[in-house]
Amino acid sequence: MNPRIARTIGYFILFASCIVMGAGAACIDVMGGVLTMIMLVVGAVLFAFSVIWMIRKVRCPHCGNLLHLKLYDISVCPYCGKSTDPDSL
């Protein structure tokens, strides 16, 4: 899988977790707080999934090292210097 696409998917899941947790915090008095707890747990699970996804999938296809998870350009691996485009294998 292309590491740039994997990082984008990870960020979408990360932002979704923030939205779910924010919505859960906004409806704190609904149903006695049960809905808040459910939404906070779902948000935390999504957050953990996005971090694990990015650590496992955002890797150089040549050397296997973890690429930057920040919004840096990852078109070239900083460790081996090769292109991270999987079509160039």
C-alpha cells in the first residue's frame, strides 16, 4: 500500500475520533451520561486504531522504516533515500 494513502486514511480516522469525542462531550446530560461514555469510548478506540494503523502502514516499501507521521513530504525515504512510491519497486 502507498504510505501516503495509508497516512491520509490514518488522519481521516484520527479526525473522526476527535469529532466523535467532541460530540460525546457536547451531549453530557443526555441519557444520564451513558451516551457520553459510549461516544468517548468509541472515539478513544478510533484514536488508538488510527495510531496503530499509521505505525503499521506508513513505512518505506524498500527498507521498512517508519516514515514521518507529521505532514512532511514522504515521497522519499529519509533512511534509504529511495522513492516511497510502491509502483517504482
